[in-house]
Amino acid sequence: MKLDVGCGYKKREGFVGMDINPKCKPDILWDMMKTPYPISKTSVSILHCSHALENAIRNRDDLIKILKE
């Protein structure tokens, strides 16, 4: 699966969109700060994350947590 984390209203074509905002109608409604994610780690072949990290992280520990996931 190709996963677009924090897809917002501009989900990439051919990707499964994951976002916390229900108004953008993501395929997976999820807060990226909540782990573990509701998908198998081995099922993602391509990960796209544009401008989501700087909007979600509050500190260095948050960034490390997300990157490990």
C-alpha cells in the first residue's frame, strides 16, 4: 500500500490517505500522534508525508515517536 500521512484535502492519487480531519474525508481517520497506527507496518511500500510533521510535532520526542512508527 502507498500511504499518504496527513493527506488533508490533497490526497495523492493512488495513495491511501490518513488524516485526523474528518472534513477532508481521509481513507483512514487517525491522529498520527497516536501509536500504533491501525495498519500493518509491513503493508506500506511507499510513505508520503508532506507538511504534516511540522504541524503535528510539539517536541523532539514526538518527532522520534512518529518516525519510529
